Amino acid sequence: MKQDWLNYIDGAWCAGGAGQVDIVSPGTGEVIARHALADEADVDRAVQAARRVHQSGVLTDLRPVERGRMVQAMGRYLLDHKEDIAPVLSREQGKTLWEARREIDGAARYFEYYGNQAETVEGRSIPLGAGYFDFTQYEPYGVSAQIIPWNFPVEIAARSISAALATGNACVVKTPELTPCSSWIFADAAEAAGLPAGAVNILCGWGHQAGAALSAHPDVNQVVFTGSVGTGVAVAAAAARNVVPCVLELGGKSAAIVHDDADLDAFEADIRMGIYFNAGQVCSAMSRVLVHESRHDEVVERAVKVAKSLDVGPGIERGEMGLSMGSMVSEAQRDRAAGMVSQAEAEGARVATGGRAMNIPGAFLEPTVMVNVAPDMTIAQQEVFGPVPSVMPFRDEAQAIEIANGTQYGLVAGVFTRDLDRASRAAQKLRAGQVFVNQWFAGGVETPFGGYGKSGYGREKGREALWNYVQTKNVAIRVG
């Protein structure tokens, strides 16, 4: 872990006009590095570099298969350097080393997938009768601004960089100030793949400074943001003043509906991955577990067993995949989650296990299970973003759907039942962008991902994501 990290603008590593930020390892509470902070002038230099690349045609003039091969090469570079990236990611973010390795595998998969999709973005001809030849074609927006969150800084950056490059855009990526160091890999990967200087720019900066400057920049043509609702609204408002389209992924309060005929042995694995993966800091986490009243106590017992089975400690020391959990990203984030647990207790909920900050160095929260939670409590309505599921009973299908749909969010939902008709009914009625049946996180890079309501708009992953990075041009020709 080197001590000083730089930004990458127009093919060169450089310091930042806003100084440096200390990077604290949440697994130990110690400062482990310093990273350059970009100011507004740095943002402008990065945007102008990306704009120059786009206007030169160096990406758009390529045959799509050639551009796609470059994108795929970036993914292979990530895999080849996984053991260089993973320890950095684990140390700066707090996740276990095995989770960091898994994140890099997922990031590489985006480059593989969208590299393959580059030559499938095709227009169509439109019949207008004799004397006309009419067709559509898709063109990149130009400069894609991407503001990345701290929970999956490598994987989430990969999904937007890969789709943007595959469709011929140039990128300016603002990394999160809590976890910026592991993003160096994208600069090296772009160079190794043969992309021109300025096609990929990576900079770290404060949200109120660099993030605000990037989302409001007049030469940015498209914005991709993942983060909180409040910040997403600010980003969208800034982009709207320049009439620039956005893709917003703003989190969720997702519910798993567990019916009386569900396979609870299998569901235990879903609890482990659904809410305790990455210490619960996942936008699509299984934060609410709605259980038929006849099985409620059994599910609580099983959830408590999973929570108590987790080996919690510094992520860098936990390289074997299994029942382990690292820290949260910061003590502030840990304290916020613990505070929501305390507030829920004051409102009448009960902690079945966990719920407290651990008495060890670092940002650790005990794996938690909440019960006696009413659907209108704060902890059932707002995103905790920590290892804190709320288990709630329901009487029948109608009540389960009502509770599941009873928040401002609508990112994902899940149904666990052996009755396919029941699952199909729920899938139609659940107000969510993605519905899992009998496995939380079912799907993959190929499946579209995005939300309803305040979970945002636009879709990432799958072929649907490509249309966020292109605009349609129609050409009508009078012939004969």
C-alpha cells in the first residue's frame, strides 16, 4: 500500500488543486494513505480532455468490434492484476479480502460483457413508401461523467466505464473520497488496452466541490450517479440546468417475502449474502424480511443463527470465502447504523441479536437482527446501509405486498415460495425494478438493474444500459 496517490487526467498522473485527503482503513482505524483531491480546475481539465477525444472521432471512427476488443482487454487487465487491487480495496473499504476479490471478478465481467455488446448496437430502417430511404443510427453522447459510491468503488465504476467506452463515449470518473485508491487500475487498464489519452480520466474530490463541478459542467453530455437520494436530486438538478440526461441509482429498502412453504434451509444462505455481504452496505440488500406469521419465529431463529455465526474482524485478514464479515466503511457510517437501531428500540422494536458497535479498533457493527418492527417505523422506511435486517410478520399475500410496496423506494424485491403461481402474482404486483424468486441476487451482469420511485431512474447492467449512453439519430433520404 503506497502512501501517496494521484489523479489521472489526460493520460498523466497529477496532484490535485484541493490538496490531499487522508485515507483511513476502517478495519483498523489507522490512516494508511493520502490521495490527491481535485478542484474545479482539475475537473475542467478532465472534461476538456474527454471532449477532445470525443470530437476527434478516435473512438467513434473505430469499427465497433475493435472498440469492443479494447474494452474486453481492460477486463482482462483487471483479472491479471486482481491480487494487486484486492488488498488495496480491502484495506480502504473494510470489506473482507474474499469480497474484494469477488468484486474485481464482477468488475472484469462488465468489461467482458459490454465489450461483446459493442457491435450489437444497431439502427433500423423505417419504411416510408416509394421514393424514401429512412434509417436510424445510435451515436454516443460524448463526455460521460460518472460519480461513483464508496461501497463497491471498483465494480460500480466498471459497469459505467465499460458501457460508456463500448458505445464510443469518453469518461470522467469521480471516485469516492473514502475509497479512491483502488480506482488506479482503470487508468492502467485503459493504457494497456490502447485507449487514447483522455478517453478515461480518474479523479478524486469532495462531492460538494469536484462532484458538483462535474455534474454541472456545460461540456458534460451525460451523467451517471450512484448514491443517496439527496445527493442524486442535487446531481440531477445541476445536470438539468444544462439539459443533460442522467442515470440515477439511489438505493433501496428492499423486502424479501417469505411464504409458509419456502425452503428455509436455502433461505439461510440468502440471509447471509442478502444482508451481511459487504457489512450490509449494498443498495439492493435484503433489509426487510417479511415472513408468514406461521414461520416468523423460525425465520428469526435462523437469522440470529446466521448473524452469530459470522466471524467479524479486519477484512484484510479474511481471505477465505465463507462466514466472515469486515468493517463498515467508516466510524461515522457505523455510528449512523447503530443510532438507527437505538431509535428503533425507542420506537418499540427489539434487538434479537447484535445492534451495537464492537469494542475493537475500527468501524465494526455487530451483525444484527431486528424484530417487533412495525412497517411505519423509521428503520423499516429508511435505508440503514448496514448489517441490520428487520424481520416482520404478515398474514396473507395482500398484506405482504402492501408492506413490501410501502416505502419511497423500489429497487429490488424477493419472493420465496414453492408455488410458482404465487410468485408470479407477487412479481406482477411488487413495485420494484427487479424481482428475485427463491434466490436473493439472482441474475447477473446480463440482467437490467434499476429502480422505481426514489430508487432512481434509468437502467444499468444488461443491454438496457447501453441505451443510456447513446442517442438516436434519424436520417430520411428522398431517392429517385
